[in-house]
Amino acid sequence: MKIAFVGKGGSGKTTLSSLFIRHLAAQRAHVVAVDADINQHLGTALGLDEDGAAALPAMGAHLPLIKDYLRGTNPRIASAETMIKTTPPGEGSRLLRVREDNPVYDACARTVRLDGGEIRLMATGPFTESDLGVACYHSKVGAVELCLNHLVDGPDEYVVVDMTAGSDSFASGMFTRFDMTFLVAEPTRKGVSVYRQYKEYARDFGVSLKVVGNKVQGEDDLEFLHEQVGEDLLVTVGHSDWVRAMEKGRPPRFGLLEESNLAALRTLQDAADASYGRRDWERYTRQMVHFHLKNAESWGNAKTGADLAAQVDPAFVLGERALEAGAPQPA
């Protein structure tokens, strides 16, 4: 299943997403983790040193390879150059799986070993000075959106994405790509402001949204969050000595995380697992097409010089049946 962690900058979403990833790894789950934040800190939160985190390949730098691989033999896509971040798959497209080997993972993913298991870690790449004035961060995140649009995941497989902060996630349709979105909010007015923005957008697209209260110190904080977000408040997290040690670069064994916080992570997993059971592949595909047509009309056709609406395969529905129908094998 596909899971996003969102929230305002400094809310603790990267820390919580890294804890959730560690929790899944400890259960030997199959996990692909993606750092899609403009500030790339997921690698270090998962235990990489600064050099190791900086050495992660940038998905944005491999966008031509990603496009060419995913295009496969799809006759509706004339070339990789005519693919944009929202291009949907169709007959002949190559589809990704969580637990396979393929050229996209070879180029963009690295294995990170954690207590009790290992995960694949991918990163969009940081926004650098050379990007200023010539690119926007959403062009980098486009590589993630393409991969999500072409990925068929099962109930025992997890794709966890640490999203860019604030409401920037709504610059494309990527916010609809997830079975569950966990919004990390501090018990402050600023902390819940992003929640209100997300709630408004999510309502129109059936996005499953739950709030994780972070840095909750007492009953007053808890009462505030209940007042502001109501039944969307799933669980709260307080101070953690384990996290403090992790932030100093010397985390204890993950099993020593405080029991209250381990229980919170189990609650997150239960909510995510339940949301996958409600996935509608046909609606998922329709939303993909909806945002592709919007992007094609607003800028994609002009940029590529092609009619991108023609890339839509009206008979195609992403899902297990699409795999059974016989997508091209990995190159």
C-alpha cells in the first residue's frame, strides 16, 4: 500500500515517517521508502551518515531512464520526451512492483539495513542553487509521481513517502496516489493550519486522511487537537528519549523505543492496512487520468508539442489484472 507523511515544516513528519519505516522493517515487511521533501533528511533519520545520505542517487537526475523504462511498448506514447509527470500507463507500459528488481531501482534505489530487516530507499534529490530560476521542485517530484502511477502494490507491501512540507503537495495529483495520508500536526494553530488545507482538498477526491499529533505534552494539548481536528485525530506522540538519541546519531536498538510510541506505530499500520482494503483501482486510475488531462491542457501540450490526451488508454485499469494481462518484462 502507498502511504504519505505530510505536515508543515518542523512538525516532525520526517522523524515519524522514519520511525514507521523502521517499524515495518522490524516486521520483515517489504518497503520502498521515498524522500520527496525539498529538504532531504529521511536518509539520516534512517541512520545514514551525512556522506551516505548525500550519495543517494537523485530520481530527478534519472528521469529520462525512468520515462523510457515505464513507456515500454505503449503505442500511445511516441517517445520518452512526450511523457510528463502525470502520464498514465496503458497497454504495453511497464509496471513496477515493490519486491522486484528493475532498472529504475538499480539506478535510483539503495538498500538500507535497519534493525531486523532492510528497505529500499529512494530520494528525489535536493533543490540546489543551480535549480534557482530555471526549475521548480515539482519537476523533481515528478519522477516519484510517474513511479507511483505505474506501481502495482499488494496488501503486504509498503511504499512510504516523506512528502514536501505544507500544501505544496497539491501542485499535482500526487496527493491522490496514497491509500493513507498521515498528517503530522503539533498542538498549535500553525500546526493544524496545514490540516485544514489538506482536509479541503482531500474531501473532493476521497483521500483517506488521519492526523498524528506530535510533541503532545499533556491533556491541554490533547484537548486542543481534539477540538481542531475531531475524529481525524488517530493517535498522538510525545517526548521520546529514543528519538533524541537517534538525532544525536547514536540510536539504541529499535525494540527499545518507548512502548507508547511502539503502540502508536502499530495504530498507524492498522489504519494503513485497513485503508488498502478499501482501494478502488478503477477510481485510482480515473483520478490519474483526470490530473493528466488537466496538466496536458494547462502546460503539457505546449511543452511537448504533442496532444497528451491521446496518451490515455480508455480501456486500461491499473492493478493486478493489468499485470496478469502481460506488461513487458524488465529490460
